[in-house]
Amino acid sequence: MSNRRAASRVPEMSWFAWGDPSRAEPLSDSVRALIAEALGAELRDLPPVAESEVRLPPSALGGEARTAITAALGGDAGRLRTDDAARLRRSAGKSTPDLLRMRAGAVSEAPDAVLLPAGHDQVEAVLRACSEQGVAVVPFGGGTSVVGGVAPLRGRFSAVVALDLRELDALVSLDEESRTAVLQAGLRAPEAEELLAERGYTLGHLPQSYEYATIGGFAATRSSGQASAGYGRFDDMVVALKAATPRGTLEAGRAPSSAAGPDLRQLLLGSEGVFGVITEVTVRVRPIPRARHDEAWAFPSFAEGAAALRALAQSELRPTTARLSDETETFVNAALSGKQAAPGCLVVVGFDGEAGEVEARRAATAAALTEAGGSALGSEPVADWRHSRFHAPYLRDTLLSAGILAETLETAASWSGLLPLYRAVGSAVSGALEGPEGKAVVLCHVSHTYPEGASLYFTVVTAAGAAPAARWERAKRAAGDAIAAAGGTITHHHAVGTDHRPWMPAEIGPLGAEALRAVKSALDPAGILNPGKLIPEAE
Amino acid sequence: MSNRRAASRVPEMSWFAWGDPSRAEPLSDSVRALIAEALGAELRDLPPVAESEVRLPPSALGGEARTAITAALGGDAGRLRTDDAARLRRSAGKSTPDLLRMRAGAVSEAPDAVLLPAGHDQVEAVLRACSEQGVAVVPFGGGTSVVGGVAPLRGRFSAVVALDLRELDALVSLDEESRTAVLQAGLRAPEAEELLAERGYTLGHLPQSYEYATIGGFAATRSSGQASAGYGRFDDMVVALKAATPRGTLEAGRAPSSAAGPDLRQLLLGSEGVFGVITEVTVRVRPIPRARHDEAWAFPSFAEGAAALRALAQSELRPTTARLSDETETFVNAALSGKQAAPGCLVVVGFDGEAGEVEARRAATAAALTEAGGSALGSEPVADWRHSRFHAPYLRDTLLSAGILAETLETAASWSGLLPLYRAVGSAVSGALEGPEGKAVVLCHVSHTYPEGASLYFTVVTAAGAAPAARWERAKRAAGDAIAAAGGTITHHHAVGTDHRPWMPAEIGPLGAEALRAVKSALDPAGILNPGKLIPEAE
């Protein structure tokens, strides 16, 4: 096992905002005034309280449980932390409702302890101990959930602990012939890429949360990245998984594909820690591409751009990256870069690979996009996107400080259902937010395409108003109901957590929910794992 | 719903052999003598008994159960058959042990009735009735299982029925924009292709069992076809599923991909009827390719051929078909076509698509194969393979009549594990069969490749000997143990049924088995569905 730590650790995530707050830029008064005008609203600042003002509830972890858990952690008391700084930083994910609560210092729920196991065996021992002691466990990776996935819910238990996997950070092995790597779950994406790059390989998995998210989190939430058209969604890249459960270890995946019954990998993928804690993932890797080319195209409308992406997805021409912004997003993104947008909608395509092959794919794709009615814009607009693509969460905090909500939500559907879904969500959200507190600007892009359909990713910008959390909840509920009614999935790559759980009965039906509950009872009979997440309650 | 029947129904499957026995050709005395010499064995004929000599056990279906099931079938008594002809034809699949039993007229187990439901609702009603009445149910599609998947096992119940889905044979809908089709489970592959071809589309799914296998069977067993490199395995092509269970209907799949928890499609795929009966599958379709090109290549050795296929699988160059025969299979296949084999190993690549694009892929693939040490052989050797590719099961019956076992088994592993697995299985099978009754000739090919590994498909030819079933069982056990020890999967595309069940504990571990049992208890609490198949018994 190559268990040296990656050299460049990302800085610790802020407790009240995304990432490293020193990277956030303030909003100029003139831009703020322009936004206020566009939203038709008064804005009022929403500054964060100081950390020293935050009062956490006292730790409810009893002495006996503490002793048992410490023993499971090899008797190392340093692996069980109950200080406020550690607890505060595992009290919430990074959804807008999370940020609003944290900023306000309204931290009414916090884990009673933070556990830092050294490896798989300690994770398994902790789960056994917590099962015996009746302590709820919330697995914690990068803490980047935007759906309440790391909320420290205790369910019917008197205590809850955050199980932080950061010390499971090794590249366990690399099989160059099979092009697979075994990665521990707590590795953050940049660390995993650094360890792989030393050997000439890459995962190519680049979600918005890239800088902080972990390998285990990618697997547990079915993450999808900006280059998933070429490299595949994370769930597509997983060849095998190892998970610790309160009843022991579950390993899935003996071959690339198998007909030996249901695919148990697909039961652990997306399981969000309710069945067990994924500790190790065997994932497909690729040689670092030696060539890359990006280019932008303009299409007259969202519908025509979507038809062009569909033609690509249904051909043998799969770019590594393929995205389409609607008219509003195209305009706003150009404005954010200080540029004039081309009229219509922006399409970005990117190609990773070998030099000659990239050029061949580029040329064939260009021909297809031209035939579909697109106009080539060259590479420059993509450089802006590449440059700022991990910056959006910082911008969200900047806007929030200025009293502006800028939150995202996403879905996916078949191509034939995509435009109706797009219109339904857009008007549901706009309708829910329009009123005395102003209106909403709704941006959308398609960032993941498949032969049979695509994702839709919405960004909603609106004034925070007098009760920002309730205001956002109203929009979110309207969007979720519209998605369910239009037959889309309630989440294409953000996962379920607490926030999408109300729509799970519609998503998987009563028998689907019973199947999940049955698996949970088998693997986690005490029900300590992530109570209140993912699986709908029995009726 | 386009529920007209496909015009060209395949002829009824023989009760003691594969397919339509009129298509089987006899073995000449001279070829038989050559085989006997190669196997170092005396051969003795194994002719089938006449159907009139077969005595089935009387139907054990009680009057009350019969009444309840007939009611579930809409009160149509013609949908519940208990005549010997119907029962005999659902008494076994098509493995060599099945064929040996049937030929000998040793049909000690038969379904007590054959049910012919008219649609999903009747399937669901039947399952409810059988659940209440304590009658085991074996879903029956094409009857092509080679792993005991349709064996009429009754478990702890006093009666068992075969639930034949042949009347669920409609193309329900075709979404041309999303390129998906909703197909009923009982459609045989040629019928499905015919219905799709009328609209210009194809599934491109071509397993050896193509002529008889059904859409539902493909899904329930995770079938993989000869063009799966290009079109994907059947489980990859499934966008949504509908299944009837004793507790109601379960539908899975609202979008191409989703992060809304575990993928329940992947729980039904490969479930072999133990959780429910798949009645409808939404599957990806493609326009019928306008161009096709095949070509053959020679490689000096199996290892070099495998390295070449690996290079293709790990590149962007995915042929629609890619297969590699080892030295023995290359020699034997050429001999069967009355030709002299090129020395070494045969590789076949095929490309479906648009004319210009097929040529570009062919040229790039040819360059890669040349670089990997291959020599081009042109298209002619592939024509032989295409011509005879659905004929192998017929040849198996011909050989069996002449006292020669010719059975297949298959597995898959990572590329780094593939050659060790190949050698381990080959020597385990040869060792198990070598002795006073002669020896075995073991052929192997790679027919499915992935970036991270590939399948191995073995054909074992040996004299039937004095106790053919026991002789084959010895070889099968040796192969299964060798596969489990070498880390391969016990089945890449034949499924589990009864025959691979002994290796399921090694395949999925005790917790994996418990997860499957838990799902089964939730969906089929009475346990009527396919007892004795797939899921290992609790210890």
C-alpha cells in the first residue's frame, strides 16, 4: 500500500461557507445594484456570526459509549474528538439552507463526537460498537453534500457521531494492465489525482465539488463530473467496492461484468451510508491525456442546442465534455466574465486523448454541430469556463453575504421529456419566488448526456428576503413537485440526503422503498447508520 | 400498443434437444472416428427415447389452487395447461445435464401446470394466487437456460407451475427521439428485432441463444451478446424495467442515470425470477446500421491476441464485435469449416455503423492490431463464423447422439488476472476428465472485452463415457472451483440458476447473500418464486 499522504492537502473547509474563504471575492456595489435591479428586490446583508459566538449543544455521548468507541479506535483517545471546533465543522453540508443556518450561528444540531478511524478495520469496529451502544453514525467525507447528506441526525438514538474518513487516504494499489486503482474512501479528489498522476494516470472525475469531495463520497452519492461524457459517471467507473457494515465487511465486484445475480456494486453505489461505510473503491483509471482541445459553439436556441447534443450522444462521436447553457445562463456567464455573450445558447465541447485522435474527433464533432445549426466560436469562451469552473460555490457565498440566494438543483430525463421538464421546472421555480420580495432569475444547463436522455442543472438567483430559508424551501418544493410530475428523476448527481427524501416514494415506489428497507435491516439491524437519510419511512 | 404478433415465429423448441431438430445434421462415421481418436475414447450412441415413452409424474396441482390460478388468468381455462406435452416442454433448460436427462426419458420432475398469462396484470394476479395457495412459480421465457434456471423445483411447496410469458409479445412503444423501446418480456429476440426493424431500429443483441431467447430472459439473466462490445451487454441497454411481484408491481428507472439511491434496475437485472417476474423492459435501440465490415486477424499466441484486444478495449476504438479464439479453438473451427487454420490464434473484429465512419474505425483498428503483432486475414474467415454462429447448440446435440459431450462454461476477470484464470480453468477441466474414459479437448475464446478485463468462454469436448452426467459434473465442479480460486466470476453471462449456486457464497460473500435474501423476503414473503435458484441458502 502506498500510504504516504498526498503532498498538497487542500485547506480546511470553512465552517460557514464553501472552501477557503480567503478565495472568495467581495461583490462591488455597482454589480450588487445591477443584480438588485434585475431581481426587482431590496437586498440586505447576511453576514456570518463569529465562530466564538456559536453555541453548540453539549455532547450527549455517554461514558460507556465513549469507552467502547475509543476501544474500537485502537484505544487512541485522539481519534475521538468532542471539542467544539471539530464538532462544528461536521454539523452541516453546503446547501444554501446549511449555509444560512451556519451563518446565523443557529447550530442546534451537532455531532456529539467526531471519530477519525485509521482504516477499514477501525471503521468496522466503530460500527459494531455504535450498534451495541445505540449511537447513530453519520459517515463524513469532504462535507460537500448539498442535500443534507451529512446532517447530524440522531433518529431515535440519544447520541450521534460523525465518522470522518480523512485518514483513509491511500492509493492502495494500481493495476496498470487492467487500468484500475484501489483508492481509500477518504482521499479527496485532488489528492487522488496527485497520487495517480505520479504513475501517469487520472480518474478524470471533475464535479463542481472537486476540490473538497472524496472518493468515498463520489461512490456513496453517484457523483457525476464535468467530463463524465468521456470518462463516465463515477458509478460507471467503479469496478469493485469494499464497505464496512455493523454486521461485517461486504465486498462487491469480482469481474468487469458478471451475470452472477443482481449487481451488488449498484446497491452500495448511491447508498449514502445507510447500508454501510464504503472504505475502498476499485476504480477505472486512464493514462493522463496527452492532448486536449476545447471549443465553444453558438446555437440559436436551447431546443436546437439540445438537439445537437442529442445527435452527438446518439452517435459514436462522444466528446469528453459536452454542455449546453440556456439563453439566460449564456448571457449571465458572459456578463460574469465581463464579455458580451453571443446571441442564443452556448455549447462547449472538449476532447481529451492522443493528439491525432483528438483532432479526428474534433473535426467529426464540428461537422455534426455545423449540420445541427451551430456556429463555431473558437476556444476562448471555454477558457473562461475552465478557469472559473470550481469558483461557483465561492460566488454563492459572496452573493449570500450580499443578501442574494444563488442555489442549484438538478434532474434528468429522456430526450423526449427534456424540454417539457425544462419548462416545467423553470416556471415552477419562477412562480414560487415571484412576489413582493422580487423575482427569480433561473439559469439552466445540460451537462451530462446519454444516448437516451440528459441532465438539467438549474441555478436559481433571487433576493434572500426576510425569511431566506423558507423562501428557498418554497422554490425547492415547487421544483421537486414539478420534476416528479414531469417524470424526471429527483436527482441526477446530488443524491438524496434529507432534502430529496420527500420525493423518494414517487421515485422508487412503495416496493422499491421496501426493498431498500429490507437491505438496511439485514446489514444495519440496529438502524444506526445515517438515520433520516435517503430511505423513505415506512407508511 | 403495437400488439400484433411478429409474423415469423420460430418453430417450437424440441423437448429433448436444442431448437428445431430438423436443422441438426448427422455426424459422418469418418468424422466420428477422428474425434474418437482425438479423445482417446470409445464412443457409444446416446439416442433420445421417443416422446411416447416418457412418463411424467402426475400433476400435483390441487383443485383449490387450480381454481384460484384460473381466476387470476381471467377465468380462461385454456391459459392453464396440465397436458403432458405442455409440461414436458417446460421441464428442463438446455444444459448438457438437462439434455442427458431428457434424452434418457428420465423426467422425474415436471411443472404441475403451465400457465399462459395474457399480460402484466394476469402475471401479478397469478403470483398473488400462488402466494396464497403455496404454489411455487418458475418464470419461463425461451427455455434456453444452460444453468438449471428453469428447472421445475418446488422447494417446500407441494406444487410448482411454469409461468410461460410467450403471450407478452408486444412492442409496447418506441420513442424515436430518445431511442428507446418498451418491449414485453415474452418477445423472442428475432420477433423483437422484426418489430423494431419495421421502424428502422435494432437491439443488436446476439447471444448464442438468439433464436429462442426472450427479452425478459435477457434481462433476468444479464445476457451478453456477440456484438456487446459495440451495443453493450443487455444489462447496459436497459433504461427501465417493470416487474410483477407477489406484493404488487415494481417499476425502476425514471431517467438515463440517477443519484436517487441504489440503482433498483440493477437489483432486478440478473434476479432470475426470484424477486419477481419482469414483464416489460425499456431498452436502448439503435438505427439499423447501414454499413458493416468484418475482418479476421491472426496472432502468434493467445497471450498476444489478448494483449491486442486489451489495447482496443482501452482505446477509443471499440469495434462492434471483438473476439479471440485460442490455438485449439482456432484449429478446431477451421477444421469444422473444412479449412486449414492459419497458425496461432484467430481474432475477429466487426464494425456496424455508417459507411464512412465504419471505414475510419476499421482503418484505425487495423493499425492498432498490426502494431500489436497481428496479420490481416481478410473477411472470409468471419463469413464462416457469421454463417454458423447460431449452429453450435445443434452441433452439440449431434455430438451427444454420437456419445460425445460438448459443453461450454464461461467466466470473466481483470486483464491482469485473465491468463492465469485461462490456464487454471483449462488444466482443472483437463485434469478432471483425463482417465480411462479418454481425455478432453478444451477450446477457449474471449468474446467480451472491457477496459478493465474480459470474459473467457470454454468449450469442453470429451467422450460421454459410462456415466455422462457424473462425468460432466466432475468437470464442471473442477472448473467452478478453479474460477473461484483464481478470483474470476462464476458466470459472465450464463447466470446462476441451480448449477452455479454452490459458488455464490464465494462470489458475493455472506452479507451479499443476506442482502439478496432480505430483498426476496420483502418482495416474495411466501418464497414461491423460483425456489432453489440463484440465492444461496442461509447457513
